[in-house]
Amino acid sequence: MKRILLFGGTFDPIHHGHLGLLDIVRQKLNLDVVYLIPTKSPPWKTDMAPIEHRLKMIELALPNEGYHVCDFEIQQAGINYTIDTIKYFNQQFPDSELYYLIGSDQAEKFHEWKDVDELSRLAHFIVYARPGYALARQNIEKYHLLVIEGRRFDVSSTLIRSLQCLDLPWQVIAYMLEHDLYFTRKLKSYYDPKRFLHVVSVSKLAYEIAQSNHLDAGKAAVAALLHDIAKNVDHDEAKRMVVASDPTLKDAPAFSVHQFMGALLASRDFGIEDEEILDAIRYHATGKPKMKPLGQILYAADKIEPRRGFDSKQLIAACMNDYQQGFIDVLKANYEYHTAKGKPFKYYLTAEAMSYYLGGNQ
């Protein structure tokens, strides 16, 4: 008998939190196949991405083996209830055992669901218990809900839509950027078309470097998409704001002002509070001693992204293998390039970074 897991939602957009909890539940219960069932337009949500885009993003995100998308609820006219979906799957797979995944908050109101007694007979309902969240014990006992405990995923579709987080597969991020979904139009307003292609390329590379090194790829993507947002700000206005925020930057050279201003805009206009992201943006052009992992990744990705017009394959491979050594290799290549051009690094931050990481080799 095939054991089928069903999981409904708006998936606006799908993210690693969805995929992670499905993987946990599937493994713990030894389930054979998973069906994601997107909702077309729930009455309590407005301004969602069109259903055709949400469907495509789900398809892009799902692993190849054992995961499917079901459009049953999308095709229904009027209101669709969970009991309708369960009956549909029972008809399609009469010899299968159905499991339906819900969250802790849904378990609280499970007794209010339409035809709840029949529901609990037709399928096993699984509650994914988030750490520290009180469970509705009365409903769990009455309707024989199966509780599975698992890790907390600090990601939500709301955070993704505002560019607070990008904890989702790169294919989905790329789709969002290509189709002007969620934060994309706002982000594009800070860039000319050529610059936007650059930051997307940097973001893809930073994501891949972080992922290859088992670091937070989503944070790397956010930092990279925002790293040049001050490039088109009037220089004098940017310098005034930068110095007002930090008087020690009054002698910062022109080429560096956009990085400091970029951190200010990321915080003010996009609500970024993660200091590692802000710090990576703040020093992506100059570098500095004792850079954090995300800062090293962004610095390197910005210098070697494929659109730069030189063969950076070896440097990219080095970063993929070991971001720390790759960063040092990029720093050394940058030093050698500027030395050959007769343009030594005069700004103290860059000089200190070269001295700190390259030592006697610079």
C-alpha cells in the first residue's frame, strides 16, 4: 500500500522551510510520495503572486524523486474545503494511505474544519510541532492527530517577499527576479539595467560559494543583491549621509562611498537588521582585516563574477572549494592587477586588508 503525504498552502513563494519539514516528516513516517497542493486565492490573503508563477516556482524547487504538484484545488470553482481534496485523492488512489500535514496553529482550530469527523477517518492528520509552541491537546486526542517534532526553520514567505531572507533554491530566486515578483521592482529602481545584471550575477555566485562551503546561501544572496544599491546616489549627498552616520569616514575616497551608503540604504529602505549582511555590504569594495565569512564571500564574488570580462574560472573554483583560501587568492590577484597598473592601494582599509591577509606576499 502506497503511503501518500499531502501538504497544502499558498506557497507564496515556496522556500526551504517547506521543503525541510516535508523531508523530515517523509523520513520519520517512511512515506512514499509527497503532493504539494497550492491554494488558488484564499479570502484572507491579498496581493499574492499569480497562481501560474507560484506553480512554476514550486516545480523549480521540488526534488526530482517522489515530489509532485497537484492542481486540484486551483481548478475548483468557488470555495474548496480540505474534505473535498481528501475525497479526490481517495478516488485517485483508492488503495493508498493518506497523510495530511498541518501546522500547530491549524491544530488549534481543527475542530472547526468542515466535516472534521469524516476527515479524521479518511486520512491521518500530522501536526508538525514547532519548538516552544503549545499544542491543542484536546483536538490531538479527539481526532487522533499524529504529532511530529522537528527543528524550527527561521524562514517565512513574508520575509522573502520583502527581501529580508532568501532561504530558498536559487532557481526560484532567479525566477522571481526574471518575472518582477515581490521585492524585485523595488530593487530594480536602485539600478540601471547593466548594473542590475551585475548584481544578479554576483548574487548567484555568492549563493553558490556559500552553498558549496555549507554556509548560509540565502544571506549571501541578499547581501549581493543589495551591495551596489547606492551606486546611483548623488556622490555629495551620499558622502554627507555617510559622514553623518560615521564621522571617521570623512576622508573615505570616492570609490568607497557607495559601500558605506549601501549599508545605510539596506537598513533604511529594506529593513535589513542582520549585521553580518550589513557588514558585508559595508566593506565589499575595500575589504578590511578580520572579515566575516559572508564579507569574504561577497568581496570575492563581486571581483570575479563571470560578467567582469576576464577568465575567473580558477578563482571561482578556489572559492567553491574553500571560501577562505579563495578569498585570499582573489585578494592577491586584485593586488597584483593594481600593482601592474601602477595603482597602489592608498586607502587605509584596503592596505590593512592586504597586509593582514597577504602578509609579506604583498
